[in-house]
Amino acid sequence: MSLLAKNMEIIRKQSSLMANAIISKSAMPGEIEYDGEHDALQLCIDGRRLFLHSIYNREREFKEMFRDVPDRVTRLIIFGLDDGSILHYIEKHYPRLEHLLIVEPHGTVLERFLAENDFSASFTPFKKVTFLINYTLEDAEKKIEELLITSDAIEYYNSVVSLFAYQVAYGEYYRGLVRQALKALRFYHVNKTTQDSFRVLWLINFWRNLRQAEIDVSEMRGVFEGRPAIIVSAGPSLGKNIGLLERLKEKALIIAVGSSISILESHGITPHFRVAIDGVKENELIFKNVATEKCPLIYSGYAYHPMIENYQGPKIHMSLTGHLLPNYLFEKAEWQCLTVRSGFSVANVAMDMLQQLKCSTIILLGQDLCYTEGRMHAHGAWDGEFDDKYVNEEVETVNQFGEKVYTDRLFLGMKLVFEKILEMHKRDATAATVINATEGGLKIEGMLHKSLAEVEAEYLTTTYEFEREIAERIAVEKRNLPLKKNQLKSAVDNMYEQLEELIELNEKNCRDISKTLQLVVANGGNKQIIKGMDKISKTFALMNGQAFYQQVIHPEFADTFKLRLFASGIDAKNWRDTAEKDLKVFIGNTLELGKYLDLLKNLTQEYRGEKTLNITIE
């Protein structure tokens, strides 16, 4: 059996799609030919012949290709495999690489590589390898977005490199790959920064809000399923259509989010639901001068707890992805919760919620995602007087009418999340039709764009008794409350037992790390230090064997707490310097974790009525 046949057999067993792609005609223009004189592949396109690699100095070529790629890169997208020499360069210069993503628009290139190289041996040095073979730009962008932008992704430092021939011939393709890498970076940066900054705040809000937990939004499905809904946001264009909303209350569920809550109130319009998810004190002002008793509030567990406590109307809980502790407890309590995708904005969250509740049509209103006449909100918003503080006209673009407008990276992030949610739900045959009825905002790809009057005439033709249905559903679900509260109590008690064990293990680790660090600094013997490292590793293993630590605590600190095992590399050069540096990091990690666990214990005791804490959020 030839080497090519052997390799293809291995690939076919792992992925028949990849095997077929290798032997299929390329989706991109041009042909790959072999130049025997120079022992190199050429791309023949538009009457030109472009060598895939330099025929003079490969090392210099690689240095130029990777000039802007730092050695800390953890995910690398390479556009073009050529003869595979690039793999040896990557292996040598990027030891931290976690994921290698190879985009090769010509299966012929990979086929020739497989005829001369052992497939398994070539890619064994890399922890994870993904191949995109013969993909069009559109398909490659979608696939890379799925791989790079996920709500539970760990930190990756992304870079893109390309064969110079492919950059010349397929410039737009290359730029598309770069765009996807930048999207992933934007997602990670915002999510990670938010998580680190608000970890303690969210914990306090959750335990205080847990007292309010009665009804989950999933239990309201009967009100939403098969019905149209309008998400009302506070963009400047809202004023164009706000007069229609009172009439439309019989034809669509009105969902007010963020600052639109105070705008609707100032116009005498009470929506069917209000939605609040933000955890900072400033958001309490959304409900200033708002009659909260008239309308149910859908809230996340991390929302600012005094705002939830003071709300007079019915309160409906909503679980969000990334809310590890709430989701863990509700699962253990066997509450049938709907888990909604987190997003840049409350409108992002509301759209995914309505998709999962099976609304027939979702209509966006006031979702400008840009500044109009220097304003970010319609008149009547609680924070309208602070527009000068928040407006950040850093990006010039055009709106859906082709007019020049200004936006910022946060708005662009919101737009991106809308598009991502749309793409995810497109696979569901029962997904709602989503229409952007915002007049003048940015175009959101994947949505229909119509005026609200057009939407009413085409989609809002049936009337409903929404207020009666909502009140009846809430009354029914409150009858089940005693059983649900008992189930929740059992889940909290079980978590508390695991928490006490974790605190003991973490305190032990703190002592062992300190002792081992002292040995390293004092130039102690290798055996003693290895023994100390082994004790630390075993304690981490005990912690990791606990369900609560695995599912809540470790993911919460995943980017901060990373234990490195030294025993296998103990003879490496400068291992003592590395051990000292990392042990100092570990001691800081352990102390930080200890503070977090102590706070968690105190808040749990307060929830159980065992103590009162004097903690306020400013």
C-alpha cells in the first residue's frame, strides 16, 4: 500500500468529509501544478504562476511570514500548507500552541503532502489540529466562527499567517480569516474582563436574589410559544414608532429591555414583561418613577439585588450561560430551567430567550447600535442626561439606509452577538422569523428589515388576551412553590458540605505551597522539592474530584488557576527559577480562592438564616 493510500485510509476513518474534500475540485479559482525544475508547487491563476514557497531561502520566508506572531500564541490559523515545511517551523518556535487550524483551499496540495509524509507523525507534535479543505470563504468564516467564538471557550491568543502566494491571489479570503480571529479576540477580551471585575459582585447578587426565586421563565412557555414578540430597546429611533406600541399590545408581546423601560413609562405604556440582567447599582435608576407593580420582571440571578428586592410586580427568574453557581444549584434542585445565552446586551439575551421559548416572530425596535445626532438613547431614558458621558463615536460606518453614522466597538459587539444567535437558531426548523423594525440603525445580517407598519400589516394579524394568560400562568406556577423551595434547600445544603471540604483542602494547599517555596528559595534538595510539589498536586486532584469544584469553582477561575506539574521536567535547565516563579503565583491564587470561598460560605449562611452580613454594593 502506498503512503498516500495509507494516509487516506486513516483520514477516511476519522472523517469521510475531509477525505472527500481532499480529492474534490477546489472551490477557489486557479490550479495547482508541480514545477519539477524547482521542486515546488505553483498556483496558476489569471495567467500568472505563483510559487507557493520561496525557491531561494525558506527560513527567511518563514521569518517574514511569522514576523508579527508572538511566541505566546496559543491558536494559529495557517492559510496554505504547501509542502508541510511550515509545520516544522511552528513546532520549533511556538511551544505554547494549543490549536493549529489549517485552511487549505486546494485539496491537491494536501494530497501531494500525504504522498510524501506520514499523516499521523506529521501532526502528532500538535495538541489539536483542525483542517478546512476546499472551503469557500463564506463556509470557512462560518466554521471558524463556530470554532473560535464559543461561550465556554478558554483563553486563546489567536494569530493568522498565510502563504504569500495565497495572500496575493486570495486577498479577500485572507482578510476574512483575519476578521474571524479579531472577532474571537473581541469576544474573549470583553467576557474575561467582565468576569474578573464582577466575580464578587455577582456572587453577592446571586445569593440575595435567590430568596426571590419562584418562577422560572421556562414555566411561562405557554404564553410565548407560537406568538409574536417585540423587543423594545432604547435607541434614538424608538421615538419614530413608540406611538404604535399601545395598539400593538393585543397583537404581540411587548418586552421592554434596559433604558426603554423608563422611556415606555414616560409615554404611559406598560409592556407585558420587563427584562433586567445587569449587576451594578446604576441600573436601579432604570426603575425610578416606574410603576413596578403593573408588569412582571424577568431577571437574571446576577442582577443588582436591591433592584430585584424592591420590584413590586411578579418576578420571573432566568438562567444564563456562564452563570455557573446558579445553574449548578437549580440543576441539583431539579428545577426545569431554561438556560439563555449570555450576550453583550440585555437585548441580545432577550432575543435568545424568545427563540428558545418558541415565539413565532421576533421584532426588534429601537436597536440602533449607533449614535443618531450624538445621542445613544431616545428621549425619556433614565440616563438620557448622561449621553455625553457614554457616547463614543470611534467608528464611522453606514446605517441600513446607506447614511453615514458613528458607532463604537461595544455596539459592534452587540451586532455580532445578534448575528451569532441568528446563525445558531437557523438550524432549527421551528426558529422564529426575526425582523429588525428599527428605522435608521445598523443593518444586522440575517434579519429581515422592515418598518413597524409593514410588520404589523404582514405579521401581526391576530389578537390575544396576553394579560389574562400571563396572570393565570403565574398563579398556577406559584402553587408549586413549596415543593420547589424544599428541593432548592436540599441542593444548597449539599453544596455547603462540599464547600466546607474545599475550604479545608485549599488551606492545606496554602501551607504546602508556602513550605515548598521556602525550600526552593533556600536551595533545598531536589527530592524534598519534588515531594512538596507532589503533595500540592495530590491536593489539587482531591479538589478536582469534587463535583462542585469541577462544575463551578474551577471553571470560574479557569484562566487564573493553572497547575503545572514539574516532576516530568525536573532536570530541565533553570527548573528552579520556573518552580519559584510558579509557586509564587500559586500562593497568590490560593489566597484569592480562599477569600472567594469564605465569602461564598458567609453568603450561604446568610441565605440559610444563620447570620446577617453587613455587605452593600456601590
